[in-house]
Amino acid sequence: MAAREQTGQFVNGSAVAGDTYQAYIPDPLPPSPPLDMSQLYPLLDQASTALGRLDGMSMVLPDSKLFLYMYVRKEAVLSSQIEGTQSSLSDLLLFETEEAPGAPIDDVTEVSCYVAAMNYGLDRLKEFPLSLRLIREIHAELMNNARGGDKQPGAFRKSQNWVGGTRPSRANYVPPPPETMGECLNAFELFLHDEKNRLPALIKAALAHVQFETIHPFLDGNGRLGRLLITFILCTEGILKEPLLYLSLYFKANRQAYYDHLQNVRETGDWEAWIEFFLDGVIDTANQATATARAIMDLFEADRFKIGESGKSTAAVLTIHTYLQSQPIANTGTIKEACNVSLPTVLRSLTALEELGIVREVTGKERNKVFVYQDYLSILSSGTEPIAR
């Protein structure tokens, strides 16, 4: 295979307040010369097997929608943390039940918008192809918050942006200037729908992610949207029946390697090293997600058995235990409405679950108490601790 030196060209950017810089314009995909797949096929096989196991779990889960509901929220927290938010999964769930989160409200609102953007994209993909138009629509949902309102939600940028540093000349990376970005985006959309180059879906997703991050077409939200694209592509290509694969935990744990690979692709054309890193992440993430699903199934079964053996297995206790599987943090008023039982019955049932060590009350208040399904939340929260700054 012929060597690649880089995957694009540097151009002189327009001076900003006398500040000269070089911006980068990527070559269209797929890479030229073609990828050397000889080292990638074994990893691709392992990744496909791991994805198959994960996809199979969605068929045996008692309620795959419940698992997906919580897993989407975990991904939203992780992807937003990479961009600097300090919100935890508990903060998001408290916010959604109209309780006060521990993190700044703007952080939690930002994560909540990520959930909305993800769900919007998944719904639209059922009837609409993955395209520049849809990417703009998803971006509008993502940026529908106080921080994103002045960052042109749903519109491709018309000014130069950059990554790192206080100005373009000192940046870690400067994406294409706005006057050349349209051509890059059109080529990107053609790649998404290219029927001539039938790359494996995982390879296609890996290439598309880097290209999107390299073009960086929005003023803000590029990282989060670029990570969402991975899952959207795998779903549209039919690799996943349910959108259960999210790589943000892997990228968060390997942040510097992730950034280094993106830059190495641009500077040296080393797509193969990036794809190896990406496939390792797919294997690791899919295996973790499968293990998480099994752990949750085992916990629910063990706790149902514990309730049955305790002699406290009333209809209300079982109903509330089932409800807490979809809302592991909930207040007494919400539980009362959702389960259609009286408040005294809710309190008696929660006391029974608390005595069994299944839930715990976290406010210490006399009224509007908040209960947490602690072991369940602990399984879901693994890896979502905010990044130390």
C-alpha cells in the first residue's frame, strides 16, 4: 500500500485582527490510497461478535426499552462530561423528576438536551435518511439551552472556529474556513450514501466520526454530535436493532489517546491506527454494556426474590419496585401518581423496601421524600463520575 503523508491540505486563513493562521481542509472519504485491512480484519471480527452479543441481549431483556431509556441517559452524561459539564447521572435523574440536582443547573440542562437530541435523531431516522439536513435538525435540539442559544443552533457556521488556544494561530487544530466548508460537507454526505464503496459499517462509522470532527461544521456541539453519529450510522446500517452502543465512556477513559489519533490521521494519514483504537473501543464498550445488562437483570430478579421471601410481597410493593426500575430516583408524589396508589400505601411500601435494603431515602425530609434504588443506580453510574479539572 502506498504511504499517506496526510489526509488533506493546509491553507492560509484570513487574518483575524492581524492574526495569521493555517486551516486544514480534509480530503474526501474514503481514504486514498485505500485502507490496509489486513491488520484490521481480526479486530473487526471481534468487534462484530461483541456487537452481536450486545444486540442479542436486547432480545432477552425483560424490558429492552427500560434499559435503553437509562443507557441513553448514561451516554448523555458521559458525552457532555467530555465537553466540560460536571453533571452526574444522579443529577440528571433528579432534574427529570423536578428535584434540585447537585450540579449547576446549566450543566444538567445541557445533558438533558443531549437526551432530547439523541431521541429526536433516532425517531427521525425511522423515516428520514442520515443527511446534512437531519444533522442540522439534531444540532438544533442539542443546543436548545441557555449555553447553546447564541451558538447558531441548527445552522452550519459562517465564521472560523478552532480547537484549543485563545485564537487560531495558537490553536491545537483549525478546521476548514467557512468558504470551503460547504464543499467538505457535501463530500461527507456523499460518503454517507456511497453505494460503490461498500465498507463494513464499523469502518464507515469510524471514518465518518473523524471526518465530521475534522470539518467541525458548527460553532459548538461538534464533539457530542460526532459521537452521536457513530450510533446513528450503526443503526441505519442495520448493525444494531436497538441503539445500545455508545463510545463516550471509552473516549472519556482514553481522552488523550483519542485526541492524538484524530490529529495523527490529519497529519500522517494513519487511518489504520485510529480504526484499531476505535474497534478496541467497540469491543470494550459492547462487552461492558452486555455485562451491565446482565447485572441489572440479576439485580431485579434477586430483589424480587428478596421481596417474595420477606413476607412483604404486596401488590403495591411489587408495583413500586417495578416503577423504580424505570425511575431509580423518584419522590413520593411521583410514585403515588405513577402507580395509582394512595400516599400512605406508597410510604408503607417504600418503608418495606427500605428495610430490605433495596431503596434508601436521601433527603431526610418529612414530606416529598426522595427514594433511590441504590444498587441499580450504582450499576448504571459506573464510570460516570465527573472528570477532575
